[in-house]
Amino acid sequence: MGSMVSAYFLADHGKIKEKTRIFAFCFVGLALFSLIVNITQHYNFAAMGENLTKRIRERMLSKILTFEIGWFDQDENSSGAVCSRLAKDANTVCIYYAHFLIIAQ
């Protein structure tokens, strides 16, 4: 940053334009690099979240299927309630995990 500011104090106008052009290309390059890294990071977070949600739903369903038949006869354990729980709880865990990853950065 110091060399960028010092470029404006050069005596030759041509050198000022040359240095300014170099710094402008550096900033454009950094912006493109940052864009690519951010897109890659967000894509990977989304993929990790989907995989985590899938694993949690599969484990929850496999655990629910081991329960006795009488458990499913209760009103709070109807098929709709179980499906809702599978959808909602797995997403909640995924959201908390994503927030944890973002904060950990």
C-alpha cells in the first residue's frame, strides 16, 4: 500500500501512469481470485450441508425404524409427525453446523 501511494509522488507522468496501471491490474487480479475462492467456498459449504443433512436423516430414520410398533400408534408419533421431524431436525443441525463453520473461520 505504501508503494501504491508513493507512485503518485513520482516526477515523471509516464511512470505514474505505468505504476498506477500495474496496481490496478493487481487489484483486479486479487478481486478475481477472491471471487473464485468465495464461490468455491460457498459451493463446498452447501455440498457439506447437504451431505450432513442426508446422513442425519438416514441415521434418524434407521433409528426410528427400530422402535416398537406401539410407538407409532401414539398421536405425537404419526407418520406425518415423524416425516416432519426428519425434515426439520436434520435441517436445524445442518444450519447450526454451518454457522459454527462460518464463525470458526
